[in-house]
Amino acid sequence: MANFASNRYDVVVCGAGPAGLMAACTLGRLTGGARRILLLDKKEPWKEPIFCAEAVSNDRLNALWPVDPSFVRGTLSGIYFTSPKRYRAEFYSKDCGLILDRRLFHHNLADGCSAAGVECRYDALIKKLEKTAEGWNVSVSVAGGEVETLSAAAVVDASGPSCKLTRGIECLQGIESGDADLEPAIFAVAEGIEHSKEHIELFFGSEFESGYGWIFPRDGKEVNIGFVLGKDVKHKVPLRQKLLDFIARDYPEAKVKAVYGGAIACTGTEIRPFAKCGLFKAGDAASCVNPISRSGIVESLLCGKVVAESVKEWLDDSGANREAIEAKTLDRWMAVLGKKHLQVARAKAGFNKISDAQFDRAAKKLSKLPREKQTLFRIFFNVLWAAPSLIWKMRSFLR
């Protein structure tokens, strides 16, 4: 095994996004170098493009990973909620959020993994996982070369929303999320769009059916502009064309530099285990994205931490209680964030039924209020008040 330090590992982490990086780093720190931990990805986690709008809560991120100015593009002080007729309500809270440079943020996380004693390989394409009596075989091709097989007691699948690595593995039945949870998203990096560099702008209405549109500032000149739609929405035109039409209509002076598309593994109302047979899912692979906002960076970091704590306990166990530890991984996630996500997921169907006229009515009323009175609670309440039939539905969902 010339390409690796060993052919046997205690844990192989598959995927070097926020969840995989956080899981590997946390495991390295918890085990203090006493365990062999390998982190694999087919490319460096700081390589572009990274499919994300890059906005996070300052406080939530800092609670999980120290904020370093080196990976911060800028600060956020609010959100514009924009209705179909472009009435705009504003939530303002100074320095409430950050716009990250995801390349540099991932580099910082990767440096943390190396410092924690994790073996990191960013030229390794994972070809196959196979369950064995002792654990798992991980088939890997390094830099396009011959396939090598590594063994691991446990595996963390942080490979993203498609979860292709675990499909068809018999012992993992029951933890698969499948394509049913995937929602289509598309965005462009563009210049020439008038915007506030300290605000996110979110667009609601039937134009973005069962989802929403957005503008996220980047560096004061560029923006990330795009949208996500519900998984069951029928597309009358290709998503790329729909995005370009939106930009051309509302921002005719815009210059589109690049367009990217992908899928978001969004939390549903069905709860699935996070772990089974020594395999633990984390991040998008575990569908831990917020069901309505679809935010996932901090969620993935938190999920990676929770999973790493379970894996550490699993490794330290003699074997008799490992199934119980696997089952408890979901409980840990539900305790820290999963219950909130489940409540939001149950309310999502009602939220998606709010009409354009109701959004317009609420946003128009809110836009006339002074900034200090446009709180998140008042924005949420006014949207519901504009759609009174939904208040009781949302109330029962959020109990």
C-alpha cells in the first residue's frame, strides 16, 4: 500500500465537505492519535467551484469552529424578504451573519484535520464499499491509478446528497434516503446586480414553486443569484433557462460569469437512522439540511461532530453495545437540531401553499414599518396572518 500509511484503519471518512472534515477532525481530537483515521476525497476540499451560497450565522458557526477573518468574505446585517410584486420587508440585526470564502474555510478545516493526526488524501476516488465480517472494505483509485482495497472497522459516509456509495448494500436497508429527498437548485455568479453587501435577499412566490429565490453578496461586486424548487415541481423550461430569464428580466445590466446546478438533500418528515453495521452518515448524506431555508453548512458541521462522538463511543465499545450506540446517533442529532428540523418539515407543506397575493399583502404591510419593528417574529406572523387558513395548520404542525 504505497499510496497509504496503512491498509487497515479504525475509521475511513468518505467525503471532505464540512461534515466529513468536521467528523474527521473531531475524531482525531477525541482519540488523541490513538486511532488510525483516514479522510478521503477525489479533490482538494478548497478547490472551486463549491456549490453553496456561503452564508452562515456568526454565533452558530463560532460555537462549532473558531471564526478566522482569513475565510470571511464579509459580514451580514440582515435579510430582505421580497414578494412576487417586489415589496420588500427587512429583518435587520447588525453583524448577525457571515459570508464565507468556502475554499479558505475548507482549507482551515483540513488544516485542523492534519493537526489532529488524521491522514488526509485528496486524490482518492472511492469506487466501492463492501461489508465484511471484520468491518468494511473500501476500494479506492488514487489519481486515476489502479484500485486499491483498504479495510476499516467503521466508515463515515459524508459523500453528499446522492449517497451513491451505500446504494444496494443489503445490511444498510432502512437508512437509505434515496432520490425522493433531493430538491433541484441552480445559481449563477454574476456582476452588475444592484444589492446590499450586508443583506441576503430572498424571493418568494409561485415563480419559485415550493422553494425560493435568492441573492447572496460575495465581495461587493459579485453575487450568488439562484433558486431552489420543490422536488415534485414540474419544470416547464430547463432550470438554467429559468434562471437566466429571471436575471435578464429583473437585472438587465447583469453579467453572468458562471452557472452551477446541483441537488439538495432536504429533510423530510420520515425519520431514518444515521448509522447501521458500522457505517455512519453525516451531513447531506444524512439529509440534515434545514427543510425550508435549505441551509446546510452549520448543520453539516454539527452533524459531523455528533457522528464523530458516536463513532468514538462505538470504537471504544467491546462490541456488545455497538448496535445501541448506532441507534443512539439519531437520538443525539434529534436532541441538538433534528426535532426542530422535523417541526419545520411538517410545516413546510402549509408554507408552500401561501399564495402570491398573500405574500404581497404581508410584505407591503411590513415594508411600511420602521426597520426596528420588522423582527423575524413579526415577518413570520404577518405572512401567516395574510393566509389565516394556514395559521391553524401551522400551529398543529409546530406543536
